[in-house]
Amino acid sequence: MTQASEMNFNDLEQWLNERRVTEIECLVPDLTGVARGKILPREKFTEDRGMRLPQAIVAMGVTGVFPESGPYYDVIDPTDKDMQLRPDPGSVRIVPWATDPTAQVIHDCFDNQGRLVPFAPRSVLRRVCELYAAEGLQPIVAPELEFYLTARNTDPNTLLKAPIGRSGRAETSRQAYSIDAVNEFDPLFEEIYDYCEKMELNVDTLIHEVGAGQMEINFFHNKPLGLADEVFFFKRTVREAALRHDMYATFMAKPIAGEPGSAMHVHQSLVDVADGHNVFSNPDGTPSEMFMHYIGGLQRYVPAAMALVAPYVNSYRRLSRHTAAPINIEWGHDNRTVGIRSPISAPAARRVENRVIGADANPYVAMAMTLACGYLGLKNKIKPKPEMRGDAYLSPYALPRSLGEALDWLRKESDLHEVLGKEFITVYTEIKELEFEEFMKVISPWEREHLLLHV
């Protein structure tokens, strides 16, 4: 059978027939990474090979609201026009938890002239990958995704707690890399791996991270669009499996006070399409000039792009000193305190690890962001700062400290607008500004505790 990534529509029909699929979940990832779309009978899907949805469906905030006016409507038609969604045959996966044979297929968004909708997250990643293709380069990425398991919690005013494991007890201390702590949730993880196998998700290692109930899953390296699809599917899968075991899985950047935040570290390298060699290494095995320029681009542009990978007010709670998360964009070999790490590897596998990205980031936007910053480094031949050989947590902050500040930085960085698309930046910043304004209407317990009677 043809590999999913190489499928055409004839292959897709064969794939659906072999699995006797009767329903199709037609999905499109929105700005948040939520799966929007429709569920169609198999016959209707085969007949239409697509569907229509309003443009704004992929351009709304996490609370589901839209701006009432402003630059947003210079991009989104105020008459709420439709866009055409076309299935990507290579994205098809079975829905392993469905009662009837059901498939899920990710769709790309097109306007009425047949052009990709520029503000759809998948379109943005396609745009950046095409820039590399024009240079004869193929990006290769490998995400590492952290998340927390928590006890079921239906009250937003109640603090999250670690779930009860097989022992009947919840974790009360940190269990980094503990095998026994992972085994506490064997039934859940067996089901997750079973789902991933049925969905042909290329997940690799599962480990227990530092926080109580915090886990990490690693993905095998591959091309960016396919791996962004896999992260999108994986988040959905883990949440579903956790619910079936009476717990929650959350990808919030900082769900529990006093515990480390959750990241999505993205390893990245570049392959010369002509001969397949890793351009980050010279023939003699030393780091190449392109490797250094790529790092230089990350250092120059990532601070201005943080709103794309730290997309919520909660995201900035993770990016604070001595919380196992970077606070600047220093770089170094085998140094986990920096924002840009070069892991130990053979020259053929030389890569860069972007450690500033949060687990709450949309995977399509996150990969587009880090590849865009590296691309600008290559094009502008930006030299990096000297390597950080000590503890980067002791260095000054170099990243924005809040969503509001991050949005200001992003709006001012015109180079990123050119690479990612002005329409996308406009829609994204307008939506995030609206979310920030909504958050600012909420009074926190900290304010009531320390300000109520003291100021």
C-alpha cells in the first residue's frame, strides 16, 4: 500500500475501501490548533472531495470570539465569505476510538480563485517550506512534546492536581525520567500507543518529565508539514485517551504553579535536495557557515516572533528564570539552559534545537516560525553571538515578558511579515490582542490576596 504521505485520491479511495470506512471527519486546524470541520458520510466525501466553511473559522481566538472592527477585516471579508476546503490525501488517519469505521482527513483552505488562504496555519507552513524549496533545501524537523496528566477537573476555580495512578496515590514529588512513575499509568499509555500505531503516528520515546504527572513524547524526524500533522493528531489522541481513563491531558504551557512548564522543543536541520547531505556540516565534519547563519537568524528574529510560539497569557509564566525554560536566545553545544541548543550528534545529524517554543503553540505556526527565523538568517548571512558556555539562566532576559509586549515586537518586525505573510500576521495579532484584552478583564486571586487590604 502507498505510504500515506505519498497518497493521491485514487490511493485514498483504496485506503478507505480496505478499512470499510463509513464516515469521514473533515478537519482543518484553526489558529489555536483546534480541529474544526464537518463529519460527512463516506459517499458524500467521495462525491464532493471537499467542503465549504466560513473564512473566519480558521481565524478566531481560543475563546471563539472575533474582533468587531479593525485591520482584521482588511483580510477577512466582512460578508463572511466561504472558503473551499480540499482534503490532503496524505493526511488520512483512522479514528481508533470511533464506534463505526471512521477516518479523519486534514484539509487545506482555498479561496474562490483557487489560492491557498494565507492566514490558515497549514498555508503558512507550506509558504515557508516553499521558500526553502526555492533554495534547493529540505527542512527536517523532530518535535519533543511535553504535557501534563491531571485529575479530572470541571471547575476552573479549582487548582489542578496530579492524577491517581495504579498504586492508588497521586505523585507528590518530582519523578524525572522515572520508569516506575510512567508505569503508574500503564493502561493509559498502552492505549495511547495502540491508538498511535493504528493512526501510523511515528512516535518514538515516552519519558516522565520533571513535573508531577508531566510526560514527554518524542517524534521521529521528518518533513515539517507531515510532522505538524502528527503533532496535531497526537494532541487530539492523548486528550481522548486520557478522558477514557478518567483524567485530563493538558498542553498548557504552565498548568500548575510551582511545577515546570511544558515545551515543544523542535530539532531542525536542512538537507540539500540535490545530493541529500546535511548542509549544517562541512565535508570535514565541522559546523558549516550555514549552520552558524541559521543560528544567527534564530537569535535575531525569535524574540520578535515569540507571540507565535508563546500564544497565550499563560505561556509567559513558563518563560521565567530557573523554571527549566529559557529566558533568552543564547546558543550552545549540549547546554540545556540556552534557548538554542546544538545537541551532541554525528556531523551527518548536526541539528539545532529551538527550546523556547511552548507545548501550547499551534504546531503548524511553531514550525513555520522557527524555520522562518532560520531562513532569514541564511538569506541575510547573520552571524550568531559567541557560544554560551555557562548557565544561560544567569544572563539577562532577552524574550518578551508578556503577550502584550510580544505582540508589539511582532508587529514591528517587517522581515517576519514578508516571510510568513502580512495577511497572517494581521489576523494573528488582531486575534491575540483580543484575547489579551479579555484576560485583562479578569481579576486574579493574587490581586485579591495582596492588594485588597494593603494598597
